[in-house]
Amino acid sequence: MKRIFFILVIYFLSLNSLKALIEVDITRGNLDPLPIAVSPLHVDIKSEKYQNLKIDELGINISSIIEKNFKGTGLFNPLKKEAFVQKPDIAHLKPRFEDWRLIKAQALVTGKILIKDEKLKVEFRLWDLTAAKEMTALAFTTTPSNWRRVAHIISDKIYERLTGEEGYFDTRIIYVAESGPKDQRIKKLAIMDQDGSNTKYLTLGNELVLTPRFNPTNQMVSYLSYFRNMPRVYLLDIETGTQEVVGNFPGMTFAPRFSPDGKKIIMSFAEDGNSDIYTMDLEKRVVERITNHSSIDTSPSFSPDGKYIAFNSDRSGLQQIYVMRSDGSDVKRITFGKGIYGTPVWSPRGDLIAFTKVRKGRFYIGVMRTDGSGERLLTENYYQEAPSWSPNGRVLVFYRETKAGSKGEGFSATLWSIDITGYNERKLTTKTDASDPSWSSLLSK
Amino acid sequence: MTKSLIYSIIFHSLMIVLTALSLPFMLREPIDLPPIVSVELIQISDKTNIPFAPKARKIIEETKKKEDRVVSEQAPPAAKAKEKPDRIPLPDEKKESKQIVKKKQNPEEIEPEIRQSSEFEKKEIIDTNQIAALIDKAKEEEAVKKEKTKKFTQSNVKNSFATGLTLSEEDALRAQIFGCWSVPLGLPYDKDLLVRIKLQLKKDGTIMKSEILDHQRMNKPGQKFYKVLAESALRAVRLCQPLKVPPTGYEKWKDIQLNFNPAEMLKG
Amino acid sequence: MIFNKNLKNIFLVVFTTLILSACSTAKKSGDMDGDVYTGKETVKYLASGVPDRVFFATNKSSLTTASRATLRKQATYLRKNKKLNVTIEGHADERGTREYNLALGERRANAAKDYLMTYGISGKRISTISYGKEKPVNPASSPLAWSQNRRSVTVKVN
């Protein structure tokens, strides 16, 4: 008995001494983007010639794309190459961490490329300089002409390793390329890499085209075309270039989007002037009416689990955002703020809805929770709308139009991106004026 | 037309004069409603604003000396590459002929060529297999984590009561680490993330041993954000050493626990 | 002092009334009633005395008295020319989201169509199309231009 008591006393004493451990809460740090050094990839001297590819410059070109991607996130600060202290080949084998730390880098990317037998072999490593250790290392082989995508895939892997969420660099954006005076715009479907390179036009501009949207596998695009002056939703296979009208509607169909499984298109159909929301099953060719209301119901967008639909309606008198079950039941208005709300788009993460708000003649892009609470306006401008989510749900791309003079001069339409914290607003580089952007999912998935 | 215009002008100007004379309340500044744009302001209190650069330089140089030793002790690099077919998700060739990354050309994993140089670093070796964790799983884990986090959060007041550091000593240490810690900006702002690191210090404030208290969580699938935060916290303490410790009372502070909680920062 | 206050109040009432009437006269003397365009600048004619278009208030598709008068003229004209078919194009100004504007244009075109039908024109002779904000008649970014662009235009097909 005595012994047990003794043990208990010892036990409590030791407990006490454990409790005395000093604890300090660290709740603040610096918010500067993480300084990262992207060393040019080392080009193996055994590399063979491949077509007209400039092999010598490939290593530095790939690293430049990675740097540009990182800079665009606002989360990283790629350091200037002039300050680099080690040659790419040696750094890739074994960086002298202390030297890299001197230039205040916290992470380092190194790599090596080899072109042999018409194949491009790339390997890269990400180093934690403070801990003096490798964080990740990968290698892969591809066709040399694909080197830009290699740079994007590397960017995605590093981004994921350093932020904990998926990247969005190996992606494309489909949009409407615009040219000509404001009252006679020529509009074509165009597709480009997320960083603005590799622009391709998918239509010739003979007819008005609007609001292209990718399907989940990025193979198909649904969009509105005024072909033969009959505005209808079309489906375009990007690979084959084949197009077809979606459904056989006796009037205008518009505002298309794919369901998350890609099997359905949801859109508006205007019958006798009244727009309601319909879905069409692309395999079974079955059309289903989702809303039936004398107001305008448009801009439908599925939740990522396919269970709900957010849409735009003026049934209260002005444009507001509503959410309903995917069968059209249980309609709930979610926006009650001052001003009008349009273009709801459900985030791929499922937790937010992006929207356009118009108030006192100004246009805002914002996000809110799916019940309408927690509204946050990210950016304000003369005219902007049509947000589209990056695949990881962190960034929105949208388009902006400028105020025109009395003859329409000074008018422009451009693509912009902003992340959902409201930081880091950026203009996207496009070859022509651009509107109606839609972001693809990750291509390498 | 002209007449009505003249009337209009007369009445308008009369109205203005009268307003100015008789309605002083209209002279008041119109209420300036704040603009609706949400601006994310980060508040950093005065005491945390310590000059970072000169200090960092000193630290870097000191660590450099140490690093020299460590590097020389490292085992020679052992280059080995082995085939691991499912490492990077590559575009499906069948679907898109334009996508040139070919299926059969499998990505390979490169084995780390440099050995880990100390005990605690070994614990952080990362298995890239876990990069592609399932989203659903992540959500479940998140819920579990939230519970845990709540349990462990402690208030400042309690700390200073329980610890052997005076308030100013604690503040000095906190301020030092604030300067070294690059908060990973991409973390979700609405999740409660907390990383607890236990340090064993030498008398000069350098780190003898560091341990992430829930470090097994780092390698669980769906804990990517936790892992990122933990790594950033480790970077911070390493970048900061030697830590600013009181000249006396070594026994009291030789074991110390730092709780990194970015929630306040990320919310802005 | 009290007298002074009363006097002030009387002045206030009298001149507020006057200023309000002054304002409304000023607005009517322009080319807009409220924000509905009432001028003739962009208007074309199906035939002599038959204007081809009617204008709408912001976000509205209801017909004004002037619009109804115009459409009655169109109806009369269409009754006289029995073989003529028309398309009514509905338009919106640039100050709304694209998709909503497409729906709004459709609604405006149909408002005009329905009115023509109540005056005995067969619905088969009238087709509608909406261009939303895509085809402004006035490319300027001004309230006047927007009012001219909020329109439905009756176009001869054959």
C-alpha cells in the first residue's frame, strides 16, 4: 500500500514537471512570398540534336517558365539568376546549401535534361535549403517538342509540395478572341496554355460565338454559336474539330455548362421569351426541364458533387443567385445584399460560389459560401464578369471591358486573374482582345 | 424651350441660395460610405517588427559554419534510379494525340543522393507516393485534425504563468521567430492548423534537437497542409538559431515548446 | 425667431416643389424619359412613318406608351403587306452580365412580338432573336448610348 502511494506521488510529481514545459505561441510570421531559386536545368553534353530545337537554351527556357509560373502565384519569389552561386550541373548533384542560403533562398529547384533517341529525359529536384535536404525528386521522359508542358508539370509538382494543394500550371484556357470595332466585333473561339502561349483558334469568326466551357476531361467544349443566325448551344470536339448542336430546341439555347461527370449539359432555353433551365444527357439524348418559372432563369452551374445547381434568376424582380437540388426542387435564394448578382460558378472544391455583382454602376467579382454567407468582394471595376475557377479552386479568371468613347474608341476586353484572398490581381497575356474565359482541369491527370 | 430653361436656372439657383441660408444640415459633408471592396489587411503589432535582414545575415553566416562541418560528414552520394511507374500522372495518350507525354515512358523516381545529416531530419523524409491523396480522405482527416487542434491550443496568459520566462523574454523570443517564419501563404485560411514543435536547446540558444509533436501526422495522406506548415515552422526555427534565450535559468528553458498557429495571419 | 423658422419651412416646401418640377421638365426636354430613349437618332423606318424599333428601361421588357404606338403602326403596316415576314431582334445595353442579357433581349423581342400579335399579326410571320449586348447600335459608354441600345428592332425578312 505504501509502495503504491509512493509510486503515485512520483507519478504526480513527474506530471507536474512535464506541465512546466515552456510553451510559446507563434501566431505571426512574415507574409513575404517564399524566396525560391530556380537553377537553370543542366543540359547533358551527350544530348543529340532534335529538329530545330535549341538544346543549349532549353535548360534556361524551362527554368524561366517555372519562374514565371511561380511569380504569377504571388506565393513565391523567384530569385534573380545573376545571384546564383553554383553551376546547374553541380547544384543538381549536391547543392552547397550554405551558399544558396546566403542569397536568402529557402528552396532550390535543380534539374537535368538529356535528349537522346528523339526523347527528352528530364529530372528535377526540390531542395529545402534551411533543412539541407531534398524535398522531392522526379524524372520523366517525353517528346522534345513537349518541353513547355514539362516545365508546367514540374511547376505543378513543386507547387504541390510547397503549398499542400494541387497546382494549376499544366492547364489551358479557352476563351473568345475578339477583334474589330466595338459595334462590329468579330469573335472566335481560341485556346491557349494557361501562361498565354500556344494560342490556337477553333472557329473562323464567320459567326458570333460566346461562352465556351470545357468538359471535365478537357476534350469537349460547349458554347453558344449564332451559326445561320440561330443561337444554339453547340458541342465541339477539340481533337477532331467536329461540332454538333446540342438537342433540338425550337428556340435559343444558351449559357451551357457541363455536369461534373461530363455526361450532361445544363443550359438555358428561351421559349416565347421566357428562359428556363434544362439539362440534356449527351448519351441518352434525353432533355429534362429543371426550372419552370415566368422569370429569367439562366447561368446554371453544378456543384462538384452534382447534387446542387446554382443559377441566376430575376424572380424577385432583380437578378439574384439561387441554389436548388439538381432535380429542380428546393429552390433557395442565397443573395440578399444590395445590388444585383449574376454568373454563379461553383468552386471545384465545393465550398464557395464565385459571382459577379453590380452595384451603383460598378462591377465586382466575389466569392461567397454556398449558402450565400461570407460574401467577399475581390475586385471592383467599370465592367467585369464571368469568373471561372482554376482546377485547384484557388484562382479565378474573368474578363474586363473598358469604358468606350463616343465612337466606341478606347474599348478593350481583356482576361484577368485574381486569387480568392483578393491578392495578386494579374492581366493575362492574350494575342487579341479576349472574353469569356474557361479554365481547364489539369491536363496531366 | 429657352424659357423653361431660364426658369429652371433661376429656380435652381434660388434653391441653392436658400438651401445655403436656411438648411445648414445640407451643408454638412455627405456621409462617406466606405467602399465595398474587401481589403485584406494584415496587422502586425509593433513589437514584432524587428529588423530582419541584418540578423538573418548573421544567422546565415553562423549556420554556414556549422553546415560546413555537417556537409563534410555526409556519406558519399549514392546514385541510383529505379523504375516506379505510377509517380506522375501523365496525360492519357489514347484520348489526345496532341499530348505528347507518352504513357509507356514512365516517370522514374530518383533516389535521394544525399544522406540525411541528423537525427531529426530523418523523421521528415517524404514519401512522394502520398502526394496524390484522395480528396475525400483529406476531408475526413481534416475533421479529426480540427478536434485535436482545439484540445491543444493554449492561451498566452497561461503560458507566461506556467513558464519560467518573463513576459519580455517570451516576447523577445516570439518576435525573433516572427521574423524568421515565412508563413506558407497558400494554406487555407479557414482551417485551424497548429504545429507544435518541441526544442531542446543548448545554452547559447542553438538547437540540439527539434521534434514535431504530431510528426506522424505529416506523412498521413490528406495532411498535406499540416505537413507544409510543419516544414515552414522547422525552417523558421533553424533560420532563427541561435534563439534569443535569457542568459540565466537554462534548466527552465532548455526544453521549450513552440506552437505555430497561422490562422490569424491567413485570415488577414 | 419662431416666425423665421416657419418662413424657412414654407420656403423649403415651395422651392422643393419648384426644383422637382424644374428637374422633370429638363429631363423630358432631352431624348430620354426616365431612362427610356425617346429620340429618333438611331431609328430607321420600315416604311414612311413606321419606325422599326422600340426602347426599354434598364432591366425591363415592358412596353411604354410610345413603344405601343410605334408597334401599332408596325401592325398596321404588316396588315397591309400580308406577304411580309419579320424578325424582331432583342438587345440589351452593355451594363449587365452576358448571359442574363441574352435572356433579357429574348424577353424584349417577345414583348414586341406579343403586342403585334394582339393587333392581329400571325405569330408565324414573326420570328425573334436575341443578341444580348453583342450588337450595340451606339458603341459609346454613356447613359444615352445605353438607352439607344436597349431596344427591339423589327427587321424585314423577305
